[in-house]
Amino acid sequence: MAGPRTMAALFQEGSMSTLTGLILWLVLAVLCWPLALLALVLWPLVWLLLLPFRLLGIAVDGVFGLLRALVTLPARVLGGR
């Protein structure tokens, strides 16, 4: 299991993802500018459509975290890791 990430690492990951997306969009703009403009216009709509799935994923992750904590609680109380 990986340790907790620092804020700097999370910021750097987000920056690289943004930079990669920008470079890919610029390549698309050079190759086919109407498709690049369409992607630019439709991206907010796609983001809004996917938002409920992200929220559901966060909720499911929280439930699994709670279940894991409940299952491992006896071992933690008895002195295990």
C-alpha cells in the first residue's frame, strides 16, 4: 500500500495531466481544427455528464474504506498492524 501523497505531488500530477491534455489538443488543432473546436465546446458538457459517476465513485470508495476499517479493527485493537 502506498503512503499518503503530499500536496506538492498531487499538484504536480495535475499539472502534468493538464500539460499533456493541452499538447494533445494543440496537435489536434493543427491536424483538424474543426474537430479541436468541437472538442473544446463539448468538453464541459461531457464533464457535467460524468460528474454523478465521480460522486458515486467517491461514495463507494468511502464505503469500502469504512468496511476495511471495521474488518481490520480487531487486529488493530489487539496490537497487529
